[in-house]
Amino acid sequence: MKVLNTLEDWLSARDQLRGTLGFVPTMGALHPGHLSLVRRAMVENDRVAVSIFVNPTQFGPGEDFKRYPRPLQADLHQLAVRAPADVVFVPRVEDIYPPGFASRVRVEGMGDVLEGASRPGHFEGVATVVARLFTLVRPDRAYFGQKDGQQVAVIRRMAADLFPQVEIVTCPTLREKDGLAMSSRNQYLKPDELHAAPVLFRALELARTAFASGQREAQVLRQRMQHVVEAEPLARLDYVSVADPDTLAELDVVEGRAMASLAVRLGTTRLIDNILLED
């Protein structure tokens, strides 16, 4: 496994990679969910590249950019032993955003709702860094987890518009035994908050059960999820949604597929989760 720390080294190495290239972009602090993406990419491609880059442009004022975990050596050990990628690209900020960089990628209508409403500019930062990485890495396939459902929708739209040669592969959310979606931010939770955190999954599962029983009124599904979260004393609901999984438009009636999602604060930590509802 090669570890490349500069853009110059990456560009030189990219020209040596033969066959199809699968790409897993990450911000590090790797957990089994990330490793599952790498393993799938290994199965479906001749070569696999992973990037580790904590992207400053997707963090807003007062968010956790400075304290975001950066256990680089532990991450590299996991990639070498548990999910051996061919190349790991660990760029510097100036490699991704060189002096004078002034471009932003905006996906109209999809970046200002849900997470975007709570975190203005977040999805411009996400779309911009992914577009920049796609330009530099030149992958055939790129792998993302369904856990960040809105991010997947935004990147799919951006790739269809700007990088039609890149296949976006969405992989299932990996969960702890209690249903909590694996996330780098889970390590911020205090013990009592960690105990309360599966409330997100319980709310989503209630929506899934109601849907499976024939409930198609989206507002009823939202209300049932809301009631579950509000019953947990430590949880503060940010939003609850039942939306079209491709456009992120809120639904009145579910006809076909929908994405049920929510964001909840536990102490100072904000968690998100989602499931797909489909017949």
C-alpha cells in the first residue's frame, strides 16, 4: 500500500495505475463502515484508492473542524491490515485548494434543505471537494455510504451533471448492535448520550414498520418518528423528513420510494440517520 502526501506524488502514481479504479473519499477517523466501502471497491475494481482529507469548506462557523478526529496513523494501519487499498492519498489543504482557488460547486435545490438548512454552505463544500477529488483521482467508480443519504443524493446529481463517466456506488449503512449508525462523531458522545443515541434508529424503524403495514401518508410517518425522539429526555430533534430520495423534495404521499431521515442533538453532538422506504 502506497501512501502519498502531495499532489505531485499522487499525479505521478495515478499514471501508473492500470485497469479500473475504485475510489473511496473519506475524512479519516475510519470505522468499519468506511472499511466496508473499501472492501466492496476491492471486489469491483482492479485498483482501489482511498483519500483522507478533512475538508475545511464543509464546516460552518462554530462547527467542529478543529476538533474533528485525525488519527492518521491508526487509519493507515486499518487500511494496510483490514482493508488493504492500493493507494492512500493524504493531500494537504493547498493541494486541494491551491492559492487563488475561487470556484464552488452548487447543486441547486438539494443543498439548502434538511442538513443544508441547518448547515448553510455545507453541501457546497461537499460538492466542491468531491468534484475536485474526482478531477484529480479520475476514478471509474466512487463509493459512498447510505448513512449520509442527502450527501449521496447531492453527489449523484453533481456527478450526473459534471462527471458522467464516474459510477456512484451507494453501500448500506453499517450499524452497532443497538442500531446506532456507525459515525466518526459517535466518539464525541458521553456514556449517557451513547446509551440514548439509538433513539434515531428506533424512530426510523417505527416509520419502516408503519410503511410496511400500508401507511403512505408522509406526515403521519414524520409524526411517529418525532414522537419517538421527543420521548427521549436527552434528545433534541433538529428535523424529521420523508422525502423523495433523488430530489429531496418533501412528500405528501409516498408513491414508490422515500427516504425517511432525521437529525438529533445529544449534548453537543449532532447525529443524522436515514432509511429507505420502498415496497
